Amino acid sequence: RLFTEIECAAIDYYTKSYMNISAREKYKKLIEDIPDIASRVKLGQLASFLGISQETLSRIRAERS
């Protein structure tokens, strides 16, 4: 039960903190919070989590390289 509460709180935090920022800022924030996330999940899932298209995510990632 405790694990579930912690995970729900984390999801709530991310959902609320990502609502009013640009796609670029969302990606930057996520990479700062979880640096290895891009190597652990598919890009489609990452884009969906951030609420952006895969094309937008690809452009943002290309800019950072």
C-alpha cells in the first residue's frame, strides 16, 4: 500500500508540474529528474507521457545533440 501511495504521489507531481510548460521544457525537466529514462523506455511511450507527439520529441532530442 505504501509503495502505491508513493507512486501515485509521484504521478500527481509530474502531471501537475508538466501541465503549463512547453514541450522543450517538459523534456528538459524529465531528463533532469530521470537522466536514463530515454534509454529505458520507447520514445513513443516517452512522448505520450509528456503529452507531445513523437515528431516533436524527435526534434527536441535532435536539438540537444
